[in-house]
Amino acid sequence: MANPGVASSSVTNLLPVQAEYDANGNCLGLYGQGGNPIACPINATSFSIGGDLVASNVLPTVTGFGTSPTVTAQNNHAFAVKVGTGGASSGTINFPAATNGWIVYAADVTSGSSLFLQQTGSTTTSATLTSYGITTGTASPMSAGDVILITAFAY
């Protein structure tokens, strides 16, 4: 907001904010004047809706996906797995505990023209992916070095 009587000015509008918390100390929302909800940027270690985990900064770990696969991640919502030596037809991704389980979507961006990945298992702490041949529909191994891009959602 400009102030015509001053060559340089800065105006900060402060308003009282009230936070609502659940019994576990999770912030459920911020409210301003008149009880109006306030939208603010998210900068947290986890993202929950209604107290249920959706994503967090706890990095996923993997088993399967060949010998010594590598994970490139900044969080457990979107990340990459590089298949280790020997390749593999499946792999399991380990996550922090979710209320019901995990839904994952994956694409082999290296061998995607001959393979597709499908989720074949889910627990509250893991999801399993299996690789299938596009032309055969049967389990087919991912090759060592294949890069798998994955998005994950807790439900």
C-alpha cells in the first residue's frame, strides 16, 4: 500500500490468528477475524488431512528391484528408484504407517515401451509393484539400471 506523504514506506497488516488442534497436537486449521479460515503455504514435515497422513518427508526404502537398488527422493510422495544389478520382476516400497495403506503409480521410463508396472500389494507400511510385459501380460523383469518414477499416496 503506497503512502503519498512519504518517499519510501512499508505497511504490514497484522491480524489475530487462532489455531485449532486435535488431541494429538496436530494443527487442524488457522482462523482469522470472524472465524474465517486462512489459507497459508504448507511448510511441514508431513501433510495430513483430517489427522490422516497423506505424505511426509520420511524417505521411502525399497526391497526387491534387483541387488542394491537406489532411491532418489526428497519425500515419499514422488521419487525415483533405479533398479539394481540382476534386475527384478517386482519390488516393495516401505513407507511410514498410514491409516489404511498406500496407493502407488509407477512408470519405467527406461523400458516403458516394453514393460508396465502395476501395484500388486498394499499394507499400512508398504506397497508392492510388479513389472509386466506389454505384449505378453506376464511378469517380466525390469533391467538393471531402469529408472522407475513413482508417486505415492497414503489412504
